[in-house]
Amino acid sequence: MIEAVLLLKEKVSRTYFSGTTMTEADFSKGRRLFIAEGCCANGIVTLTTGAFLSGYANSLGATDSINGIIGSIPVLLCTLQMFSSILLESLCRKKCLISSFSFIHRLLLASVFFVPLFIKNPGLRLAAAIGIYGTAHFFGAFIGTGTGNWILQLVPQHMRGNYLGTKDSFAFAFSTILSLIMGWVMDRFRSFSMEQTGFLVVGTVVFFVACMDFWCLSSISEPESLPHRQKLQDALWKPLADREYRKVMLTYMFWNLALQIAGPFFSVYMVTGLKLDYTYITFLGLISSTVRVLAAWLWGRLADATSWLLAARCSMGMLGLVHASWLFMTPETCYTLQPILQALSGAAWGGIAISVFNLQYHYAPTEKRVLYVSANSSYAGLCGFLSTLLGASLLRVFPSLEIGGLPITGMQLLFLLSGILILGCVLYMGRLRSVSI
């Protein structure tokens, strides 16, 4: 028994706290494994957000407004990154904490789908699911910035755009295939009035993908970092006091305001407003992801050849137009209009995902990168969550009307507002030109 404990201790020490110098082969292996980890992480995100989350919450009795607020919980919990940076910056080895918290995050997401097995009261069941979902994203948000910085430590600047584009392409190819399969499974169960059983299958799949994700993270070598002692007031105010980085933070707050005021309601509208099947929703996701896979590679090359700022502004502007166009999305027009907008949305997100991820790191001072990016994510996340609350409130205020024979609901007006705000954010980003990137 003692020998087994000692062997386990040695294995953990060798896996998470090895002090050996990394070779170029270790860096290359780490980059490949982060692509595989990205596939697992994106697959889990796909099955625990969007149509799957909206359908599950709706089956537990959540209203459209509550459904949208549930979808924005991860955005709110990004505020934790400001405080987690203090702990992460004090560690020279972050791999154990990141891997463990990531695994807990994904296991809790899987357990959300098993709540109806243990709680029969409808009100308590919904409350428990929301509580577990929020706790899961507490762990995920806590290590988000540290994971991003770990990736960038393994990827040289000259190949970063191409690598992030490739990583994004593989991740969304995997998540698209997974969502198509699970969408078909959910529709089969729904046709037999066994939707809750279908969600149990989704939870089981999330569990196994979470185990694969944990193995990938545990197998990646981590470059040693110099620990920095930070004070809470530094985490709160130092990034804001930096005149140049403050422009970046205000841009991200504007972006989250524009995106989150309607972002969580798109999937809700597809499930409850347009009443689309899971299979058709995942087919639309296939269109979006197929375009996104190619677009991510192209946006990455554009960023390497020009700048991340240009890639961000162009891709965000495209998404703003897409959001505004959802004003015309009705049950009568959706089968014609939605495939086109999904393709354009995929093209836009191919650039947004990698540019928004990289810009915040790129502008931050190298020695204070985790501190600055954590603060940026925290302020932007809080702004995004408040924006979703505003959107939920506006749903109760916006009237349903008809213009030229086109029926327009409160959600469609919310999508239009989001598009206008995103275009405003693109214009505001012109202030960042003074920062060299």
C-alpha cells in the first residue's frame, strides 16, 4: 500500500512539477496536444451551451429570459479571473492547478444533465441545475487566462496566427461532427417523448470527452515561469491605470456589451421561437463550422501578414451585419435566410475567436500578461453579464409588431440592437491604432 502511494506521488510529481528543461520536441508536442485539447474543450462547450443548453433548461421549465441569463453565467464568472491572476502569478508551475480545475469544470458540466435523476421537484430541479452549472464555470473561469498564457508560451510569435487558425479549425471540425451526432440522437429521443433520456446520453458523452481533455492537459509540458507577488489593488487598478491598455479594456467592455445583449438569446429563439429540430440546428452549425474552419486559417494568415487589429475589426464588422439581419428571421423566412447568415457568421467568428483571444495578450506587457488579461476578462465579463440582464429586461419591453407584412418580435429587435452596437464597437476600435502591434 505504501509503495503504491509512493509510486502515485512520484507519478504526480513527474507529471505536474517536473523541473527538467524543455526541448524543442517538447514545445512541438505541446502545440499538437493543445490542438487535441482544443477539440475536446470545444466539443464540451458545444454540448453544454447553445441549443443543447437552451433545450435542456426549457425542459426543466426555464422561461426565455431565464434561459438567456443561464447562458450568460460563464460571462459573469469571467470576473473571477481578476482574482485568480493573483494566485496564478505567484506560482512558477501552474499546470497542476489548471489541469485539476479544468477537469472539475468539465465533470460538473456533465453532472448537470443528471439532476432530474435525483431531484423531482420542478423548481428545485431547475435551481440545482443552475447552481451546478454556475459552480462548474467558477472553476473554468478561474484558470481561463492561465490556460491561454500557457498556449502562448509554447507558440512563437511568428507562427501564432497560423497556429491559432489551425487549432480553431480542428476544434470546430470536431465539435461540428459531435454536435451533428448528438443532435440526431436528441431528435430520436424527442420523437419517442424521451427527451430527458437523451440529455442523459449528452451528459455521458461530456464525461468521456472531459476525461480525454484531462489526459491531453496532463501530457503537455509547461515552461517554468518566474513567480510574481501581486496585491489585490494591483489586479483591480494597475491595468486600468495603464493609459494604453485602458483603451483595450474599454474596447473589450464595449464588445461584450454589444455581443451579450442578444448573444445568449439566439439559441433560445431557434428552440422556442422558430421551433427548429436539434438535427436542423446542428446542420446549421455544420454550415457555420465548415466556413469557420477555412476562415480561421485565412484570418490567421491575414493577421500574420497585416495586424491582429485589422483582422478583428473586419470580422467583427461582418458579425454586426449578421446580427442586424436577424431582424428578418421568422418561421417563414428561416429556412432560406438562416443558412446564409450561419455561413457569414461562421466566416466572422473564424476571425473573431483568434483575434479577440490574441489581441488582449498582444497589447499587455509580457511580464504582466496574466495580470492585465485577467483584469480585462473580469471587467469585460461583468459588462457582458449586465448587458444580458439588460437584454432580458428589454424582451419584456419591446413590442411585437408587423412592418410591411413582416412580423417582428422583441427578440428580433434585440438582434438588431446587438448588430448596431457591434458596428459601433468596430468604429470605436479605431482608437487602438496608436498602439503598435
